[in-house]
Amino acid sequence: MTAGQATPQLVRDERWLSAIVILGALALWEIAARAGWMSGLFFPPPSTILLTLGRMMVTGTLWSALVLTLSRLALGVLIGASAGLLLGWTMGASRGVRVALEPIIAALHPLPKLAIFPIVLVLLGIGEASKIALVALTAFFPLVINTLAGVQQIDHTYWEAAANYGARGWALVRRVILPGSLPMVMVGLRLAVNTAFVVTIAIEMLSARAGLGATIWLAWQTLRVDELYAILIVIAFLGIVANSLLVTVTRRLAPWWIEVRA
């Protein structure tokens, strides 16, 4: 076992420690809310939040909002990540394309995506197209940047070996570019999904009538704070599941990649 890798026992101990800390914090929150040490209006007890979450699941309120949000997220990430992946590979393989487009990517990437949402609304209208377009734009940049970095960090030995064997076109992509850049591509995909999820919720809070973000905003406007916290729990759970799934997929697709742990 190399330095920096955690033993299975250490991983189990870390998970138990995390669980104890979380349960302890929830217990303190419950006691403080029930004892009146904090405002029950803005900090309802965790038990009340869980009951509200269960009620929203039974009535179907949660599922309809969840399906709508995930459909916007999935479609936006699919479009943006695919475009970013192809452009990142192209920029990595072609110096001319990289020199031409890198300044544009560097200039557009730092722009807050929500700040350009009014422009997207003017161009595409107030329907679903504008929402999905902004989610796609959010997912695009992490993929193109990480894919480019993944291609650039491939050892020159592999490029020379491929050239000596006459690898061109798809053979070069399949044998060198794809396996060499895959770990960085998956890291970019994790970043893309996380940032796109945040933007999806924000867009729904701003301009949607349905979805998890719209439900959060409506709950705040009507002071149903327990519903607000319930939706936040769902969002946090989805984030954990998505990241765990992507890490598992990365380890399956790129078993040679070792995630460094502190």
C-alpha cells in the first residue's frame, strides 16, 4: 500500500466518526429547538423536518419537483459536458485550435453564469430552453478545462510510441488520448455536475414555477421553513449520491488512477 492511501479499517473509523459528529449535532439541534434556545420558526427541530419530508414524499409534492429538477440538470449536463469533452480533446490534440480558443475560454469561464441569464432569456425566451442552456453552459467549462489538462499531462513517450506505430485519428484517440485523459475528464465531470446542480437550483428560484429551487423559494415566501430544510436535505443527499457514483465509475473505468487521501 502506497503512502497517502487509507486502510479499510481507517476508512470505517472515519465513517463512524463522521456519523457520530452528525448525529451529535442533530441531537443538540433538537434539544435546543425543543427547549426554546433557538427560534423554532427559523430552526425547526430535525424531527419536524423529517416528518415534513415524509409528508412531501407521500403527497407527491417532492417527487414532481425532483423529477423536473433532475431532468433539467441531466439534459443540461449532457449537452454541456459533451461539447466540453469534444472541444477539450480537440484543443489538447491540436496546438492551433488551443492557441486560438484558449484566450476565449479563459475570458468566458470566470463570468458568473447567473449574471448572463438575462442575456440567455432574451435570446431563448423564458421557457425551458433558456434554463437548460444555462445549465449546459455551466457544465461546459469544467469539462473543457479538465479535458484539456488531461490531454496535456499525457507523457510524451506515449505520443512518440503512437506516432512510431502509425496511430492516427480514432486509433490515436482510443489508445492514447482517451485513457490518458480519462481521470481528469471524470474529475471535470464531477465539478460539472456539482456546479450545474447549484445553478439549476438557482435558476429555478429565479424564474421557474416548479422544481426543487422553486419549492425552496415558495417555502421561504410562505414561511414554511420546515419544507425549506426538507428540500435542502434532499439536495444534500443527491449531491452525496452523485459524487459517490462518479467516484465509483472513475475507479471502474480508470483503475490505474489512485485518489490521493490526506
